[in-house]
Amino acid sequence: MKKKKRMISTLGFLVAFGVIYVGLLQFKISQYSHVEAPKNADYLIVLGARVKGTVPSLAFASRINAAAAYLKKNKETLVIASGGKGPGEEISEAESIKRELVKQGIGESRIILEDRSTDTYENISFSKKLIPQDANLGLIVTNNFHLYRAISIARDQDLAVNGLPAKTPLKAVFKSYTREYLAITKFYLKRYLLD
């Protein structure tokens, strides 16, 4: 009987801890989800996501559309299209960004390709090397659920950037947020325990 009670109380503690932890993660995510991007940034870094053949996924298309809207209003801003070629992708994520931006009227001369990265850490690290030397104000463009972690990774790499949040399609919300909670946890472990 005591063993059963102990097991129930342990389980209750773990559930309560899990709910509180996810609530804290959601609070951090929401702090970055609705930021207003400053005007006239020197550059944007658009983070890659899944490409189905040559077509960007819904969440990825949302990032590209947010970048295009900003670039149309801020004519001097350059854009670094970041993302390599993964399984099932016929072109790199960077090339997908470029093609979609050009379709929306953004000149190729404003687009810099970073087409080797395979995750958010590499997106930031490889893109950082392509930022023009005289650039100061930079924005990371990604879906609202991903912005907190992306900016945190950038700041850990001594890159001071702001965010430009793109909406997350309703269809992708549950899967995206669930995966992001795990990714943030991995980020925390790497930052605080493994370094």
C-alpha cells in the first residue's frame, strides 16, 4: 500500500512539474511571438525548414512571405537565405527561399545564399560569416514558435539580432510546438549542463 501511494505521489509530482515546465516554455515562446520588427534592418536571416521536392512546407512558406513583405517595405535590407539540402529535398532550403522571394519581386542582388546548414545552430553560425561587415541591425525570420530559441542561439554566438515572427499555420501548431518544447529542453541542457 505504501509503495502504491509513493508511486502515485511521484507520478503526481512529475505531472505537476511537467505542466509547470511546459507553461514556462510557452511563456518564453510567447514573449517573442508578437514582437514588432524594427524598420530598415541591414539584413535578415531567413531560417530554412522542410522543402517537399522544390515546394516549401506551409510553415516555411510563412517565413518566406514574412521576409518578402518586410523586404518590399525596406528597400535597402539584404537577406541571407539559410538552409542546406535535406532528405526528400530536390533543392536546398536556401535556394527555395531565393526562388520564392524572386517570385515575389525581390531582386536577386539582395539575396545571399547559405546552403550548407542542417540545423538552427548551423543556420546562425554559417549565416554570421556572410553578414556584410558594415551591417549593424539584423533580424532573424522564423515562425513565432521558433523565434525564442533562434534568437537565444544567435545571442549565444555573440550575434545581436531582433526577431521578425512569421505565423505558424494552424495545421502545424500542435506538432511544431511539441517539437519545439523538446528542442528548447535540448538547448537548455547543452547550454547549462554540457558546456
